[in-house]
Amino acid sequence: MDPVLPLQITLPREGSRTLLRALHQQLRSAILDRRLQPGLRLPATRTLADAYGVSRNTAVAAYDLLLSEGYLVTRPRSGAYVADVLPQSRHAKAPTGPSPSERRLNAFWRDPPIMMPGVVSKKARFDFRLGIAEKRLFPFDIWRRLSGRSLRAFADEPAAYSSPRGRAELRDAIAKHISFARAVACGADDVFVVGGSQQAFDLLARILVTPSRTVVAIENPGYLAIRAAFTVAGARIAAVPVDNEGMIVDALPADANVICVAPSHQFPMGSAMSMRRRAALLRFATARKAVIIEDDYDAEFRFGGRPLDALQTLDRHESVFYVGTFSKSLFPGIRLGFVVAPPWARRALVAAKHLSDVHCSVLDQDTLAAFIAEGHMVRHVRKMRATYARRLELLLTHLHKDFGRWLEPIPSVAGLHVAAFTKTSVDSDRIVQRAREREVGVYSLRPYYFEGPSRSGLVFGYGAIDEREIVEGLSRLRRVWPK
């Protein structure tokens, strides 16, 4: 007979006074050490009793004990399941430091930071997620056709690894696309294809950081994953405040070697760096021989005003690494991005990319190259720009009308999210928690600050939530605010 549970249970003889306790403790131990995974449906009590030679009353009593302790949950007409959130054992001791096994890890990885506070394990029904593009409107029929064509062409190629720089056709397509869309001055030789912007930051940290010596200036509040990439590389991190003109250049430490900035759409505040600040930042980098990493993660979605030139376009001293991604313009699962690098760094980037993963998926690269070259990219971005503009207008209208007593939206005319400061002493983290109880996902500003005082506020993403969902989500959110 096949076992009814994926574990060995050893019980005393039927009639023993310790039978129930033994069954309960062995099931409980299997749940605590994850041999029985959260969400696993347990066998019916009659099945369990027959399998282990106990009475059904004993099996029922064991389940009832586990239910009362919070280790099991029941679902109507479905049975008993291992709980998703397990209670803390009453006998467990609070950890006093890393275990002997954990000490073998690099200290950074013993308690790694949350890279994206907007990412949750369970999606809310009305979720204002950050940094997620609208996948439902993507032309997958076109992508499927181009992917099939790329696969047929790839089948005729000799078996070999590809260049760490990326496929030549994609690098050429990217160079032409960003020259047109962002006026970035580059050619195919300047472009390196990477596995999304996060790999770009990881590779740049590898080639630019000398552990314990390199000072990396990062916007505060800012994108946590950039900070993590440079921290784990051994950099000394300097937090630089931002205001409505972007990074405050006058607050940069004099010894900054690397400056990470999102000038087109600061994350998470949403401001654009003024031309005055851009010029000042480039002067600072030139005078101190520092380099700038320009994160242009969603600048293709601008809804008003003339876009300011990228720092890379204004750079005359080979100081800027320009980082872009297709996760926002297409969909996150594509995991492709690029770096436009100055000539002096190309050899190092090739070596770092080769060491990391040799190259990105050839089929995805070839499909994307055709998608861009045949004009599908431009058409899709144009369509989505209009869609996101409507969502932003709707979101801001409701924030001003229904939340004006509590929230002050930060002006923004680009990207896929908008932030708002709280006007009162309301605990924004508590609002986030209460909103989730109503199936609404909103996110606090506080986790994006990593030094000094933080301001209370909320961040709303509108990339993956349509207009009907925005209205309903805000209606539900309105009910959680104090009267």
C-alpha cells in the first residue's frame, strides 16, 4: 500500500496511553521542519487511521489538536491543510546570532535585504504593484510568430556559445531604438545586452568597486536593489537626499567614485532631475574622475512636457554608463536589458558578463531584435503610453478628490507609479496593512529610505491595474483611513 504521507511515522502499540501524543508530535514536527509543506492537503482521518493502524477517534483527536494550535486549517467540503502561516513554537528560543552553519555565509547574505518592497508573496485583488508593466495588452501573437521564426533560423546555426556582448542584430536594434526614443548617442559597439537592469548593476559593481575603498553615492530614498548590488560588492555606500529637482548634487560626498542616479524618473519619488542639476552632476564627475550610472528604467513612458536629454547624451568625458531595461516597456518575464558603456570599460564588461552567465538567451535576443527592427516595439510603446496616461490621470484625480485630507501626491509626468506624502500623523505602514485586509495592495515609502529620517507616504503603481480596478481599489482604500 502506498504511504498516505511523505514521511515515516512510528507509533506505539494500539491501546498505549501515549499513542495520541506520539501521532500528534510526529505530525507537528513534520510540519515545523517543512517535511509537510504549507498548503499540503492531509489525508482524511479515516484514511490516516487505516494507514497507521489507529482508531479514527485517535486520528480525529490528533487533527483537532493541530487545528487548535494553528498548524492546520480546514476548508469547507475540502478537508484539512497545513497552515500557510505557522505559529511560533512555544518552546523555541529567540535566535541570539547566526548559527554555526550560517557563519559559513558571507555576512551580507545571512540577512539579505528585501530587494523590492512592492513584491508580495500573495497578490492582492486590487494591487497597485510597483514596476510591473501591463502584460494583458502585449501582442503575444506577434511575439510568438517572431519567436518561431527565430527558432527555425537558430536551428541552422552551428552549436556554439554566443558573444557576451549580445547578439549583433539586437545590439544594432537597441542602438537605433534608444537613439530615436531617447537621443542617446551610441552605436552597436557601445551596447551590451544583459539579463535585465539588475544584472547590469551587478556587473557594474563587479568592475567598478574595490572593496572597502570605493564610495558609491545612491539616491535616498532610492532603488534598494542598486544599493544591495554595490553593498555586496564591498562598496562604501553614501546616501544622497533628493528633492523635486532630483538628486541634490551639492550633497554628494567629495570622495564619491560612483554615482547612481535615475534622472528621468526618480525612484520612488517620481521627480525628474532639472537641467541645472544634470549639468552640475556632470561637472562633479569630470572634476573628481567619478563615473555615473544612469538608470533610465521607464523613461519611454512620458506623458507631458519635453523630455530632458539623458546624461549619457550630455556627457563629453566618457563618464556615464546608461542602463535600460525591457521589463517596463514589454513585460518583466523577458529579463533583458542593456548597458551603453564608455569604450574604456568594454573589455571589463565582457569579462564580467562571461563570468556571470556567458550570455543571455539567444532565442529571446533574436526575437526581441526582430520585434524592434520591424517596428512592433514603437507601436506597442505608443499604445501603452496612452493607456498609462489615462490610468495616471484617473489615479491622480481620485487621490486629489477622495484623499486630499490625508495625502499630497508628488507631481509626476512619467513612468508607471506615483508617490504621495501623508499630510497627518497617520501611520502609513498601518494603512498598508489594513488595505491588504480589504484586498488592496498599496506600498509604503519608508522601506526605500536607508539612512536618516524618512517621510511617511504611499506609492501607487498603475502599470498592471486597469481603470476599473483603480476605481474599486481606491474606493476600498478610502474606507481604511481614520474618520
